[in-house]
Amino acid sequence: MSAYVVEAPAVPTVPVEGEAAAFPVRRILCVGRNYWAHRREMGAGDDDRDPPFFFTKPADAVVPPGADPAYPPCTADLHHEIELVVAIGRPGVAVPVEAALDLVYGYAVGVDLTRRDLQAAAKAKGQPWDAAKGFDASAPISAIRRWQGPAPTGRIALSVNGEVRQDAAVADMIWNVAEIVSEASKLWALAPGDLIFTGTPEGVAALARGDRVEGEVEGVGALAFTVAA
Ligand code: MN
């Protein structure tokens, strides 16, 4: 006999390199405006000194490697944002920066798919970003690479149909990984299964149906998908 009145949702998962068992996704936190050059391309002035901030996507927004996300409804301006993703493996509350990397299970490569037209409309009206950011299949992700020690700092890049659109370094982030995890742990009790998308560098642009997207973070891995019809 079921303990639930409707069918219980499946636990979204992300594969882990070299492991038969998968990483269960509890929730997805995302950092906004974490690279200066991307802030400028999004219209921020040189006097912009606001710290980065968080928004969220639902756990079942993940698109595991090998799957292709559909072009989402209600947009004519779907954008790619290549991001380093932190997979949290240990719980933590108000963790100091010096201890924050102890919570990290590993890293992955993700794309924060964005309905940019809905985001612009939300910004103009002072409304929340959920429909712009947290839609179905909005978080394609690579397998997770287990990791200990200093966080990745290398090249982060994305190409569409073989043309490089985003090409920067993780080291250019305004908040580094330890600072992101520490800040997040002040706002939420972090727990195993949490994913944190750490923000995108400059070069975000529109995707069309049928586009082939390939992304990589040096030392972490790569992902590839086709935008389905
Ligand atoms: Mn983003």
C-alpha cells in the first residue's frame, strides 16, 4: 500500500564518474552576476558594486548527460549560460570560508538555460525570476567529478554548432567557490544533494531549435546536448 495519495516523484539524479551509484539532487541554488564582464553585458554600469546573489531552480530541472532539453514554451529568446557546478556532500550551516570546501563532494559542468525575454520583463516589473530561470529542463549538467582540495580555476567555455561563444576562466569569478558555499550556508542549511550553479562569464546568447551546445570546464569535464524541437 502506498504511503502517498498521488504517485511520489522520482528523485532527480546526476551520474558520478567512476561510480555505479548516482548523486541525488535535493535542490539547485544558482549565483547571479558573479563575473564582471557578464554583469556589463547585462547592462550593469561601472559603478555597480552590488554583491552577487542567489536564485533557485527546482531539483527536477536537471537534464542528465546524454539527454536533450526541449526548447521551452513561452519564450522567443532562450539563452545559454555555461557554469561551474558545485555538488554538496556534507551538511553545513553558517560555514566560514576557510571550512567551506569541506562540504564539497565534487564538481560538474552545467548550463543555466534562461528565458531571457521573461527575465527582462520580470526585472522591469520587479517580479521574481522563477519563470525565467526555473522552468522544466532548465539545468543540463555533466557527470559529477569527485574532488578534494583547491577548487577549479581553469578555462570555462561554451560553443554552439562549433562556434565559441563563451571563453573565460573560473578564476574570474567575483565570489570564489569557498565564498559561494559560505554565503549560501548562511541563507540555507546546506545538505548532501544540493547543487550550486556558480554563475556565468560573458558571451551569453540565444539558442535555436537544433543547436548543438558543447561546454567544458578545465579539469572538471564537458557536456554536450542538442536543443530539441
Ligand atoms: Mn546563470
